[in-house]
Amino acid sequence: MKLAFIGAGRVVTWQLKELQNHSKINISGAYDIDPSVQDSLGEYGCYLYPSLEALLENSPDIIAISTPSKSHFDVLKYLADKVKSGTIITIEKPTFLCQNQFEEAISLSKKNNLRIFPIFHR
């Protein structure tokens, strides 16, 4: 399964280290608005996509939303109709900041056949 990260802060480097020995997960890369994160990703051989659209062109099976908390819902809304049916989307804690975001996420997941999972980064 191809895994891509949106957001590439320090938690992602920890996850990359932990995922190195999982043969069923292929890290396709990451996108972050800050290109300086390439230094920390390069150590793990993780490609930094130049744009979110470039990341999506690679059709990842799993997308980990690891952006700042306030943007989780907006990123999910952006992805919802751009990813293939059945895509797994993990979202760092806190998953959403209010109840109506949670309810809309459920609606988006049903409409677009997405599997959305909240995760704790460790």
C-alpha cells in the first residue's frame, strides 16, 4: 500500500523511522508548505512532492493528514473528491475542532467511500 503524508513535521519523521521495517507499506512521499523539511525527510529516503496535486497524482492508498490541527478539516474537505474510492485517510489528533466538522466528515466519507481514522501520533 502506498502511503503519503500531508504535512511533514517532526511527528512524520518519527513515523517514517517506525515504518521502515513494514514491507506492506510503501512510502510514496510527503507534501509540506515548508520545503526546508526535505532535510529531515531525506534521511529516510522520503520524497517531498512540490505540490499537493503532484502527491495526489501518485494515487496513494493511505494519506496521513499531519498538518496543524486547525487545518485538518480543510485538508480533508479538499481531498474528499480528489482521491480514489476506498482511500484510507488518517488524521492526527485532535481530528476535528468542533462537532459539525465531525458530522460533515462522516457525510464526506460516505459520499466518497473514504475510510477516515483518527490517530494519536505515537
